[in-house]
Amino acid sequence: MQIWVDADACPKVVKEILFRVAERAKIQVTLVANQSLSTPPSSFIKSIRVSSGFDVADNFIVQEINKGDLVITADIPLAAEIIEKGAHALNPRGELYSIETIKQKLVMRDLMDELRGSGEVTGGGPPPLNQRDRREFANQLDRFVAKWHS
């Protein structure tokens, strides 16, 4: 098993949690982004820079993952592709997507895109991560790694 990170929009605190887990559990964590990222020196942590462009990092991750891998992403369409390939997707707020939940998330995402496009809904994205989100992410990640190790 390997952990992949859709790193362009991944919060720094989530990356720090992942770095600690990589060292503790001796699991490969690979950050994929279209910009240079700094990572701590470790044989378990690496970063891959892909070219700029729409969904380039996402497409790279989908091509490289294997069944059973874990991908950290808040990108709903990417999470859906990952699940289709037999891998797992966890968002930075600690929600582990499933076949059932990802379908609902896709429908809601498409509806919100449509409403924003028509001007009926305005506003930004989700609120910043809070302490509860960080804790939930760390707990869900620990549960996932514990299952993998058993």
C-alpha cells in the first residue's frame, strides 16, 4: 500500500500529519503537484512535480495508483475515479469516501456547479480546516493504516 496526495490544494497541517505517519508506519507517501514542494528528508516521503494544466496531477495519480492504495484529496471527481480503480480516497477533513457516498457527493457537486453557473448561489469554497477536522483526519488515517498493518 502507498499513500498518494493530491498536493496542490492539500493543507500544510494535513501534509505534516502524513509525514509523521509515513515515518511511524514506514509507508510510502507521494505528493503530486504542479509546483515544487518541500518535504522532510525521508526514504518514505517523496514529491513529484507534474506540468501545469487542468487535472494533470489528478490524471497522474489515477494512472499510478494500485488497488488498495490511499489517496488524500478533496476533489470529488478524482475520488470517484480512485474508488472505481479499487483504491481508497480520504479527504483532508477526515471523510473516507465509499462507493455509496461518492455518488451522492458527485450529484451535489454538479448541482452546486449548476447553481453557481446560473448565479443563484455565490460565495467561496469550504471553510478553513479547524481543530476537529484535523483530529478527524488523523484518526481516520490511523484507522486506515492500522487495518493495512493487520
